[in-house]
Amino acid sequence: QVQLVESGGGLVQAGWSLRLSCSVSGIIFSNNTMCWHRQAPGKKRELVATITSGGSTNYADSVKGRFTIFRDNAKNTVYLQMNSLKPEDTAVYYCNAPLTWHDYWGQGTQVTVSS
């Protein structure tokens, strides 16, 4: 019933930008913290950005100043704006709703940044 559907990934050149979207259904979206994670080849999944129901944000040090997480509660959508992309940003990016008793995840969207 709960669904998180991601879109916006792709192959881009270093220095370019992408905006990822995550459309959420099955929960009261406005009440929940939302997160973006990523997993690069051969690496563990990494928390990239978090936004609370009140709009407070946190970022991994590796993306501070380049990435912005924001949400549109009217559209039940959370976004990750990624600017100044680097090859080390290459990963599968996952949307996450960390509810109290269950973590819900999207299917992931591939971001590949060429050098």
C-alpha cells in the first residue's frame, strides 16, 4: 500500500545538475521525515540528506553546499536537487520514509556522473 516512486536519475557530465523526485503514497506525507540515501558500487548505503516534517534539513558532509533536499507537501513529493555533480556521486539513489515501525524504500534510481 505504501509506495515511494523515484524518478530523475540519468547519465550526466561532471559539473552538471540533476533533480531527483520521490512521489509518496499510502502515508500522511506531511507528518513524516523523508530521506535520500545512495549506494555506490562496492560501498555501503550512505545517508545523503534528511528533511523533517517541519522542514529542518541535514546533509552528509560530502554533499553539503551542492545538494538540496526539499519537499512539496501538496504534491506528496520530496526532491533532491544535485548541483556540481562529481564522479564520486555516482550511485543508486534511494528515497526513504523512516516510520517508527518500518522503513519504506523506493526502487532506486541510477545516477552516473562521467569525468
